[in-house]
Amino acid sequence: MYQGASEAVIAILVAALFGYWIDGYFETSPVFLLIGFAIGFASFTIRLVRLGRWVEGQGSGEDSNPSGGDSDQSHQNRDDRDRDRDIGDESQNENER
């Protein structure tokens, strides 16, 4: 339910804490902290865009996975549709002869 919000907090927090730790190690405060925030925010933005596309796809009936990859079920559904379409094309070609 709150997947986008929790991923935002986690992505930004983890990257910022990692940047803070690097700053402490190299004594470069706040350079890597700011870089960490930027990387975390970019990661969150990309993930949010993918999640938004997935939600839109659910409304239009498309099969897609919010992580950006295709699930096994989505491959199976696509294969079934392709097979059905090919069978329909073959029977249509036979009727035209």
C-alpha cells in the first residue's frame, strides 16, 4: 500500500548514511553526504517512475512487472497470446484460399 513511500525513505536514507560514513572515513564532510542524497533521490525517482508505469499498465490490462523486468507469468501470457494470434492467422489464410 505504501510501497512508493517506504522505498523513497529507504533509498534516500541508505545512500545518505553511506555517504555520511564515507565522509567520516575520508574527512570530507559533507561532500559524500550530498552525493549520497543525490544518488538516493535519483534511485527513488527511477523506481517511482517504474511503479507509476506499472500502475498505469494495470489499468489498461498490460502485463508488466514494477521492477522493470518481465515476470514468468507475463512471459507465459504473452506466449499464449502470440500462439493464439498465429493460429488465427493460419486459419484466416486457409479461408482465403
